[in-house]
Amino acid sequence: MTVAEIKLALMTLSTSELTDVIDAAEDIRQKQLTVGQDVFVVQKIKRTAGVIVKINTKKAHVEMRGSTYVVPLVMIEAA
């Protein structure tokens, strides 16, 4: 299935079905993060490089600039 086909299929879903799809996609993205992985912490106007030290349910501990920060998983993307 191509991205274009997926987009067309998403247009036919109800709001609750879209919410389920979004939740599933977020779960998949979060499961791809691992301890020791190089990542970027994405803010509105900048991306800061770091390394994941620990992963919790909704947040991860990321070492950046010599300090460790607790960052929501939705703000982390793989480097």
C-alpha cells in the first residue's frame, strides 16, 4: 500500500477511527526508541541532539549538553 492510498483510506474514517489510528501510530513510533539511541529533541524552533538514557511510559530521560532532561516522547525523533 502506498502513502497516497493510505491517505485516501484515512479520508473515509470517522473521528473515533482516526483517533485509534493516531494512537496506534504513536505506539509504534515510541516502541522504536531504545536506550542508548541518538535522538533529536524537537522544540518549536530548534532541534537538540541527545542520547536516550531511560525510557518511561510517556517520557524519556535524554542526556543533552552534559545534563539529563526528562522529555515527553512526542518531542523525540530518531537521529
